[in-house]
Amino acid sequence: MKELFKRFKQTGILVIGDLMVDRYIWGKVRRISPEAPVPVVEVTSEDLLLGGAANVAHNILSLGGRVYVAGTVGTDYMGKILIDRFRESGIGTDGIVIDKDRPTTVKTRVIAHSQQVVRFDKEMKSDISPATLSLIVDYVKTCLPDIKGIIISDYSKGLITRALIKRILDLTDSKKIVSVDPKIGHFNFYNGVSLITPNVNEASFGAGIDIVDEKSLISAGKTLLKKLRCKAVILTRGDEGMSLFEKSGKVTHISTCAREVYDVSGAGDTVIAAITLSHSAGATLREAAIIGNHAAGVVVGKVGTAVATQEEILESMKACKQ
Ligand SMILES: Nc1ncnc2c1ncn2[C@@H]1O[C@H](COP(=O)(O)OP(=O)(O)OP(=O)(O)O)[C@@H](O)[C@H]1O
Ligand SMILES: [Mg+2]
């Protein structure tokens, strides 16, 4: 493990996807508004966190990998924040296209007394323009010599299109690991990628099989493998861990190692980051999936979209042998 982890810092991973800001507004409610029957939240603090594909990139960084990012932000304040956050973390921003026709995707949660009062989203879901697509593809070309793997983090906010994936697969020509965290509705974009990490809902939809028991789970995993012609399907199953389906026909179930669960949001981002980085650095798919499962177990034990470190993964491995 230690040898593998050492290789992470020379392992370049490009994250392409829908960048987001996860904004949390914390406060207290003491009265109902005189203007409408809604609570008045007295704001006490605000957090701005890297979300969506930006969280995947943050996870690669935290795991000790070398990360490159491609995506879009708007010409707005939150776009500046996102770029500043990347710079502060030491992540290059050359692949971030500032698109004047699209806002930066922001998900704002207002939380009072530990309860979400409302969430509001600012986003544009239509496909990126041909000009933006071509800037992204140019950036991919410049990165290619420095990277071993590409993560496509699809949140269905317009960046990931059939055309973009086709260009990526043509450029990589099966010489890089290309992994996808999929979204329902886009499964027919992903033909020919190396690996995919759907959750149960996404896998059911992608395979056209309702996953209700072990038998349907296995047939959904195998159907996706065949349909997408990929090397591996890693089906994430929430508190039941994950199941790895390999091209050889082998199926491996990995149970969860989380000891305490506080917040499951963002676990999928950690899974794709840890698995792609590990496999790109030379781990087998099975080893990579086990590392991904430990990393996810670490982040569900933290509040807010979180990341895991090598030390935390090693600790989790010691505490929970599989
Ligand atoms: N309640 C839980 N208890 C323990 N581990 C969990 C729990 N939820 C998620 N995990 C871990 O996180 C991994 C990914 O979770 P899940 O299957 O919910 O993915 P997801 O739906 O894509 O998540 P996301 O909300 O980030 O998109 C699981 O395979 C497991 O390792
Ligand atoms: Mg997910």
C-alpha cells in the first residue's frame, strides 16, 4: 500500500466535469416573517465548498495525486471564488473556461438548528457551446502527456455531452484510464469508457433492470459491462458497500467499513477519485475498489462534502480488515 501511495504524487489525473460551489448558510430562526408565512433565518455563518467535479478534484488532491481540472464557470462572483479556491489549493486553473453565457453552478443550502430550511440552485443545464467544447478539448490535448487517467464527473449540468466524450475517447485511444461517475439519462454517452461507478438507482436505469435482490444486481452489473464495453463496473450500494464487475466475469462484493456515518453526500465523488487514482497508479481493479470503499467510509464519517487522506485510509484498513 505504501509503495502504491508513494506513486500517487507522480500520477496525473484530469477531472473533467460539472464544477460547482456547495454553499452552506448557517443561522437561527426566532420568528416568522411578517411578509410571508416563512421563517426568518438570522445568518450566523457561511461556508463555500468545492462541489461536483470540483469536489472530485479536491479528493484527488487530498489523496496525494497530481490533479488537472477542466470545466466551466461563469463571469460571476462564485466563479471567481471557485478559481481562487483552486489556486489556493495549488490546482491549476488553465482548463477552466470562463463562459459568459453560463452561470457558475451554485447549490445553496440554508440550515437553521441543524435542519435544512431551503435549498436553491443556480445553474444552466443546456449543453455547452461548440466554442467552449473546443477550448475544453484543446486543454485535454495539452494535458495528455502528463496524465494517466481521466475522470468524467457528470452532474448533467451541460458540460458532459456525447460529442465531448467521443473527442476524449478518440484522443486517448484506449491508452489512458477513462472513468465516469454517471448520471441517469446519459448512459448512451459512455460507450467505450474504461470504468463506471453508478449507484443502485443509476445502474438500474442504465441497465434497464430493477435492482431488488442479489440476482438482479448481478444481472444489472453484467448488462452494463456488456452494453458499455467497459473494463469494469463498480456499482456503489450505499451502506451495503460496493460490487465490482470485471470484464473477465468476476464479481467481487466489498462491504462498507464506515464506523460512524454523519453525512453521505459526496461519497460518490470520493469513490471515483480514489478508484481512478489507485488504478492509474498501478493497483488492480479489486485493490482500487477496496481503497475507494475505505476512502468513502472515511468521508461519510465527516460532516459536509469531505475528502480523505492516505493516512485516514491506512487507519481504516487497520481497523477493518477485508
Ligand atoms: N450509509 C453509509 N454507510 C457506510 N458507507 C456508506 C454509506 N453511504 C455510502 N457509503 C459509502 O460510499 C460509497 C458511495 O455511496 P453511494 O452508493 O451512496 O454513492 P452515490 O449515490 O453516488 O453518492 P453521492 O450522493 O455522493 O452521489 C458506498 O459504496 C460506500 O462505500
Ligand atoms: Mg453519485
